[in-house]
Amino acid sequence: MQETIRIIGIDPGLRRTGWGLVEARGNALCFVASGTVRSDDKASLAERLCQLHDGLCVVLDTHAPQEAAVEATFVNKDATATLKLGQARGIAMLVPARAGLAVAEYAPNAVKKAVIGVGHGDKKQIHMMVKVLLPKATFVGDDAADALAIAICHAHHRQGLGARLAALAG
């Protein structure tokens, strides 16, 4: 009997951090919830990071995921924006880690490949495939849809890892 694992995908951002929860049982995926944690862009950086932290803590407390996946985001055009994104990403990794969850990281191309089949694609393709893979999914905006895609990517990767480990043990 395969167990059901609840996975949270997190798409970090300083203004908006998307989150999406799925349950994985073998190859089957089931939508649980999604949303966006927002920070006040008029607040100081420290206050904004606290807002993201507190919002993600509420999501984890409410939905009790067992594993987490975060997008490994890279921005090179603006050093200041890259640094701020890195700080938001730190919060996105810290909150589930402090809750005792294993946190996996996936490059954007890996997420796209897992969801749309190729490493390059646009937001519309990701949204469409998230709806195909999770027909009952509801999400508002790119951040929540991307977070669901990250959770889907982790579900696919973790299953592949489980099959490889079983093969090695057998």
C-alpha cells in the first residue's frame, strides 16, 4: 500500500511568495490548496521578510505538509534585486526546515521539464499543464501556479528516487 505524501511547493519572491500543496500517492496527484503570501512594499526589508515568514508559518500550520520544494531562482540583471530575492528565498527555505520538513530545491528549467516536458516554456504553458495534471486546482496568479508546478516537480522526482532506491534494495 502506497502512502500519501503532502508536498508544499514554494515560489519565493519578496513582493509575492506563491505556495501550492499537492498530495502524491504513487503516480496520482491531488490538488489540496494554493495561494500567495504578500509583503507590504512600503515596509522595511526586515518587516517584509517577517511578513513572508509569518505568512508561510500560517500556511504550514494550517495544511501540515510533509515535504517541501523551493524553486532555485537566479536573477543576474540587477544585483540589488538578486540579493533581495535571495533573502526571500532564504525565508522560503527556513520556514519548512524549521518545521522539520526536508526541503528540496529545483532549478526553473527542471520544474518546466517536469510539468511541460521541456526545459523552456512560458507561464501560459505552465498554467495549462498544471490544470491538466491537477484538474481540480484553483489558483490566482503566476506565483501560486508556479508553486504548484514546483510541488508537481518534486512529486515526480521523489517517486523516481523511490523507484531507484527500491531497485537497489531488491
